[in-house]
Amino acid sequence: MYNILICYRGKYPTRTTILDHLYSFERYSGQRCFYLNLATEKLSGYLLRIPFDLIIFHTNFLSSRWQLETFITLTNKVRPLKNSTAVKIVLPQDEFYCTDVVCDFINEFGIDHVFSVAPPSEWKEIYKTVDFSKVKFHPVLTGYLERHTLKRIDQMAKAVRDRDLKIGYRAWRAEPWLGRHGYLKTQLAEIFQCVSAAKGIKADISTQAEDTLHGDAWYEFLLRCQYTIGVEGGASILDWDGSVRERTDRYMAQHPGAEFEEVESACFPGLDGSLDLFAISPRHLEACATKTCQVLI
């Protein structure tokens, strides 16, 4: 039996799809799995004495780079692992942002395999400082649906008598620095909100963080909706070192309410379209599972 270490950053609340993905290794590998929550735990001497065969740096560990100081702190915690002879893999997402940090991590820790949600055509540009003769890349989806989750959705569906919402939607309020593709999430919400109100269509649409639905509340919401709207995840700008976001945030603070074209001209002229990172997300699969019709770009 192999020893597998999964390094992650756990925080509450967590989306069901993330929890399902995190614990799928224990559920399906048939091997001995150890979980290290770097948000609350340190790499103990006990763990360091275990001869690991595989070390997985999970998505939510790598996504801590959205707060760079946090990522540096977590990286310092796992640095003793870089000399391990175990096979090492990373599961990055949001590969349009601060990819220089991910590349540095891959190179320093001697990562063997990268499981990427970006199209293979974009790998050489995103990971431009990584030696592709040493590191193997593999395509994956951003998430999957567990069988037990599907069964739970089916049970919830039996309790739904009427889909009282015509249209339902939740999304992160995307910023202009993601490019036109990323910004579609926000535009889509605004347009459907406006038209639904004008036509008297019963809709529940939001891009506000406080309206995020976690766990079964999200499935219950979809089961109330006849339709949900959406677009593939991703971005059309590669913000390699975070400087595009920094310039954009600074400009937006000085010019609140500026339209996309104005921000583009001031902060990232000619960069939109430099990346084709479009990815199917779990929410498309969840809409299928709840039999909610998708109206997509």
C-alpha cells in the first residue's frame, strides 16, 4: 500500500465540490492517505518520518497565491518536503493569475506532474519558465460530481413540487483585468437582471459575495430554477505576475464606474485575447444533475 500526502488549505465554509474533490483521493485510491491542512497545522516530525510515495499539492493550497503573503507562509511550512523522493504533483487552477509564483514552486519543489485545467495550447505560455522535458502536463476538469452527491440531489429533487424561479444565477463579480471573457460573468448577470425586471420575469441573480450559496443550499437553489445562465470559466488575459490586476485595481479606485474599454485602454492595452483559457466548471455539471436548463454564451 502506498503512502499519499495531500497538502491543502482548509477554510470554512467550503463548497461541496471542493470537499468532494479533496477527499476523492482517500475514497478512490485504495491507498493510505494523510491530509495536512496548512491553515491550521504544521508539518510535524511524525509526518516527516513517513516514507511518502506521492505528495499532492491541492488546488486550494495553490489558490492561496491570491493573497501572496499567505502563499509564502504556506510554502515555508511545506519547504521540508521539497527534498522528498516521492512523486510530486500540483493541481493549479486560475492559471491566468500570478502563474510566475506557480512556476517558481514547480521548479523549487521538483514537481513531476501538473494537472492543468487550461487547454494544452496555452501551457507553454502559462508555464514559460518550466522545463517541459522534466515536468509532465495532464488536462483535467476544474471539478467533478461525486456519485453520493448525485444521489443526494435526486433525493432533494423529490421534495421539490414547483420550480418557482424562472431564472437563477450566482457568480463571482469578475473584474476587467480578466479580459472580456472573464468579464462576461458580470455582464451576463447585469443584462439578465435588467431584462428580467423589465419583463416581470421572476429571477434571482447575484454577483455579490454575501449571496453565495454553499453546500446543499446551492443544489436546492438550482432545483427551484427553470433556467440558469452561464459562461465557461477562465480569462482572456494572462496576468503572469499580478501587475495587470494591480494597475487595474489602482485605476478603478481612482475612476469608479469606468467602463471596460476605458479600463482596458488605461491598464492593459493590447493584452485582451492573449490567452484562451476557457474551462467547463462544476456548475455546468450541477445544472445537468438538477435538470436545470442552461442558457449559455
